Amino acid sequence: MATPLVRARVGTPDVLDPIRVILVDDDALARRAIRSVLEGDGMVVVAETGSGRESVELAAYHRPDVVVMDIVMPGFDGIAATREIVTRAPAIHVVMLTSGDDADVAVATLRAGAAGYLSKELDADGLVRALRAVVMGQPAVPRRYVGALLERVRSSPEHGVGLRPVRSDLTPREWEVVDLLCQERSTRDIARELVLSSDTVRSHVKNILRKLGVRTRADAVLAAERLRSEAGTRPREM
């Protein structure tokens, strides 16, 4: 049996704890199989659910090290849930498990904030190694997707949609809103794209205007472009 990765909790440097995981998959048998693998390696599954929406609340409550997330779930899918989880708690690592093999979906998943995109066909040792790597701050992305990710970065519009300054007062969610403002999307379109209410989008826009010190959406787009060009940009962290 492999030795489980342990880490010191903030504020308790003398205490070492196993990796804490939440499992999210609407297939109970799949959850059971993954739980068996992870617990067999010494990790602790603190919660599990078949609902993407419930996973957001569980992650906010338990603050796990990793959320292992399915993509296709009824109602609130894994990409939407990932976006919400990392917006509320950026320190949580979300690793997407999928039965498909689609580079576009992989890119969308990583843009939503996931730290990994893995196949459900991955063997037990591979899954464990990937989760350990993610907790250590490394992305878990199959090599076959690296080319697609590089191509997306190269083909990004000049105004930098999808890119962000290394340091910024804007939250990850606010940068997502900015990206859509750069595309001249309406409040309704942004709400639909990000699975938010229109009131929530308006609140984000208000905060963006305040933080950037501007009065209009058009001015916010220009200010964001200046930040990207002056401070230096990079792909969204994965």
C-alpha cells in the first residue's frame, strides 16, 4: 500500500493530516469504487453527493483538500459546480473525472477553475498519484491535451479574453464577468453563461466598476485590457 500524502494544517504545524476529499458523481457505484481506492490509500472521504449544486455547499462547509467531480450530472453540471466552488474557496482543488475524451471540454473545465481533468478509465494508482500532485500544486492534465491548451492561449483575442494579470483585486468570478463584457455580452447572456441570476451579475459588475475605478462597462473593458498589458498576463492558473 502506498504511503498517503500528508500535510500540515495552517495554524497547526505539528499536526499532520491525510488528504480530505469530497466525491461528486450521480452514479453511486462510481462513488463507491473511487472511495474504496482513496480510502485504501489513506485518504479521507469527508462527504459525497450525486448533485453538483449540493457539492458547492458541501465544499463550503467541509473545506476539503480536493473535490473529485463528475462532469455530466442532471441540473447543475460539474463545470458549473467547479466554477462556484473555486470562486468561494480558491484553495480547494477540483479534479474532474470524465468518461469522455474531448479537448474542448477539457479546456472549458480548466477555464472554470479545475486543477485536473482525468479519465474515469485511469487506473487506481494513476488517480492517487494525480490527486497527490494536485494537492502539491501541480495540474493533473493528460499530455494529449497540452497541445490544445497551448493553441487556445495562442489564439486568444488581443484584448486578452481568458487571460488575467498575475496580481489583481478582481476575483476569479469577476474576471470571468470581465471576459464576457469584453465580448459585449448582455447581463442576461452573462447570467446564462455563468449559471447566475441577473441580479448577481449586476452585483459583480458593480464591484468590478468600483475596483477598477470606472463608471461604465466599456471603461471597465479598457481598464482590464490595460491591466493585462501593463502587469503581464498568463493563462488562468490550473
